Amino acid sequence: MTDGEQKIQQLFRAREVAERLGISLSFAKKLMRERRIQSIRIGTAVRVPLSEIERIEREGCGARGAA
């Protein structure tokens, strides 16, 4: 990739994030509100980039086993 190119990433809805991480939709949304899952806003839509999901799968975000 050259300096002028940007990497295009797949973006996921909260429901898709929850399914992939094995957590409830409401908990996924809570983690997004708390910025424990980084998301981006596109108009009124909120999406999570694939790189963030992969980071959470590697490192965790306190989602599993959290009360």
C-alpha cells in the first residue's frame, strides 16, 4: 500500500459484533457506549471495524465473565 492509498475495512453492526463475540446485543451496545469497543458513527449508524473485533478477540475488553 502506498502513502496515498487507504485500507478499506469491513464494518459490523452491533448485532453482528455481539454474535461474533458471543455476548448479548445489549451488552455489546453497552461496551460501545463505554468505548470499551471502539466504534465509528456514519450519520445515525454506528459500526465497528473488523480490526477492532479482531483486537477484542485477541486481547479481550472485559466482556467475557464481566458482571
